[in-house]
Amino acid sequence: MENAFVHEQAKIGQNVSIEPFSYIAADVEIGDGTWIGPNVTIMDGSRIGKNCRIFPGAVISAIPQDLKFDGEKTTVEIGDNTTIRECVTINRGTKDRNTTKVGSNCLLMAYVHLAHDVVVGNNVILANTANIAGHVTIEDFAILEGVVAVQQFVTIGAHTFIAGGSLVRKNVPPFVKAAREPLTYAGINAIGLRRRGFDPKIIAQIEDIYRIIFVKGGKVSSAIEEIKAEIPDSAEKKQIIDFIEASEKGIIRGPLS
């Protein structure tokens, strides 16, 4: 910790390494085994888990870039085993969610920005320069390629894959790939699902569900009723239906829309 500033009130775990010229504020908690690289700024409200790695230039828990923010006490929470690369910025929450949260086993590549009240699940990868606006939710195992921009209040479902350079203005249901402009369904994320051990029969069922929603055409509400009637029950079927029925903002378009 030589040549770093660590406030005496900060709670630092065992075997934490803090490299020179980093700044650790008073209301900060850092879990065991975490590495803080040089020139990292960790501000009040940071709650960082165990065995994380935070690279030079990152700024964690700066106040929100939100004119409605009124100085309320909020946090940034980061899970265990998460890597935050160079120049990532993560703003703390507002009174909406009171926190900005990143799960465990995540990778945030260089220049990623997470705005206030974003919630990122576990095992998520955000590639270089992904920009995530306020109040966004990104569920477990999602992968966003480089230069993806996500509009505020959007939800990106679990096990999704968003192609590089995409603009995400609508909710993206679980298990799908999305690309093009405007953002469009581009199939299911079959490669990712196989890598994570999904049963081939379940993968085929997910594909059948999205064929009804996106390829067959017609209203999404009618497609959901057909899926409920025709597709055998499974946890994945329920997950998809629940996601879409809760999507007040609407979901991405199909290739024929």
C-alpha cells in the first residue's frame, strides 16, 4: 500500500494488494484477496468482494451523472472474483434502487461505463466500451460485445449475446442472439447454451419457442398463448414467458418485422 492513499476508516480484508497512487475513501469495504492496481479511485459507497482485480484508471462509486441525484447515501456493490479492466467507470445508485450492482465472476473490459442503478448479474461479460445507461438490468451469463450502448430502463435477459456496435432500445429476452440496426433477433445463443451444459432437448425447445415468437409472425401476445398451449412445460419456457409478459418496454423485433 506504499504511495497509495487508504483512509483509516476503510475496511480492508486480508491479503488485499493496493498498488501505488490509488485512492481508497472512508466508506469503502474491500474483500479478502482483492488486487487494486495503480491509479484506481475507489470512492465512498464501494462494497467490493473477494478476489477481485481492478485495473489502472478505474473509478468506482463516483456520484451519479443524474441531475435528480440529491446526495442520498447509496452504494456500488461488486461480487467475488470479478475483473474490472482499465478506465471502467461505475457510478453509485440513486434513490430508485439505492445501489449499482455487479455480480460475481464478471468481466468488465476496458472503458465500460455503468450508470446509476444498473444491476448486472453473475458471469456477465461486457466487452470494451460497452455503455450502460441508468436503471438497466443485465441478467446472468449475458455477453455484450464491444461498443454496445444500452438505453435506460432496458432489461437484457440471461444467456443472451449482443453483437458489437449494437444499440439496445428494447428488452432482449433470455437465450437469444441479437444484432443489426434496429436490434433484431438473430437466433438463439445455442453455442453459449451448449457450453454451459444445457440439454440438447431444452435447446431445441427454446428454438421452437422463439420460432413462434419471431419467425412465424403475428402478435407477440398471440405467440405467447400458442406457446402456453403447444410447448411442453419447462423452467426455460416459464422464464421466457415471464420475461416477455413483464416487458412493459417491449421486446426486440423479429427478422421479418
